[in-house]
Amino acid sequence: ELQLVESGGGLVQSGGSLRVSCEASGFNFNIYWMHWVRQTPGKGLVWVSRINFDGSSAIYADSVKGRFTTSRDNAKNMLYLQMNSLSGDDTAVYYCARDPGVASDDAFDLWGQGTMVTVSS
Amino acid sequence: SYVLTQAPSVSVAPGKTASITCGGYSIGRKSVHWYQQKPGQAPVLVIYYDYNRPSGIPERFSGSNSGNTATLTISRVEAGDEADYYCQVWDTTSDHWVFGGGTKLTVL
């Protein structure tokens, strides 16, 4: 079964750090680009980051650039998002999503169920 | 940065047709994807590259894109279609992905 499962969310203090993970299964993980998308409860989807198939290139939304780092371990079928200097604005459900990577404007064709990150002041 | 505009809500009676629009400057020159998100669930891709349906998505879902507006059309609306719908494009200028604000579809 095609599946993405996020984990690692939780409560963290403002200024703190947290790493969330996404485990892929049921498909050849190492040929896909991967994204992180977040959603504040009751609000819309916001793209956060993209990493290419081998992890050699990652890009970020302006709101997280310099604070968040996306990485992957293809041997373990794992995607990671390291979040530093967290603030209340980072409170959200974080989704990982799959991108075929065939074209720059591909759709996100598989999503995980999300993991909640709450930043307290 | 590129902006996508969606109406916050659309209401439709069962069996009727719902049209959900996504506005953006010359969006017709971009590829638009649409996602459905039901309460408490992850988004699901329902239309990709303007009008294509992934496997498992009913034929009742269709899409179009021209000028400054992309449209997701749901024919013969069912109660199970009630959800939030988001449009998405890739902004070539910033190399970032952009989502519309979402439209909540209510089935009366």
C-alpha cells in the first residue's frame, strides 16, 4: 500500500527546536521529490519546502528559510524536517507529500496524514 | 509573489453542479492542480494539470483553465463531496509552490 506516515510532532517552547519525520512505504521513494506543507488549524495549506530525489537540493518558503532544514535518507525511506528557532507562527499540522519530479510543476500525488506541531510561548 | 484567489465558500444542492474558481494573473499560462480536503483528513489530489483526473476520482470532477481563472467543476454533487478545495500552481519566478486560500463546499 502506498503510504506516507509522519511522526515527531508535539509541544515545544518558543525558540526551541523539533524534528519531524515522514516514512514512505509501498513505492520507490528514491525517485520522487518530496515536499513539506503545513496547515494552521482552521486555515489553508502553505507550502514549506521541497527536496529533490537524492537530497542534493532543497528549497524553502521565505517564512522558514534559514530556520528549517529538509533532508532525506533514501536507504531508510525517510524524509525529515528540522525546525529551529520556532515561534507561535509555526504552530500547524505538517504534511509530507510526494512529487513525481518529472516536471517542475508536478502535482503532489500522495500525502501523509500529518503531524501536529504546537509552539508555546 | 504569485497570489491565487478563491472564494471562501460555495453552496450547492445535491444533484446540481458546483463551480469552484481560482483566480490568478495569467493563470491560464500555468498548470493548475486541485486538492480536496475533508475535515480531519489529509488533502487528496482530484485534478492535475488543469483537467486530468487521477485514478479513482469520479468523472463528475472536471477542470478547466483559461485567462485569469481556473475552475473546478463538480457535477451531480453528492453529500460526500462536502469538503475544502484548494488550487495550486508552481510559481516559476520564485520556484515556490502556491496554494489558494481554499473554498469550503457545502452541500445543502
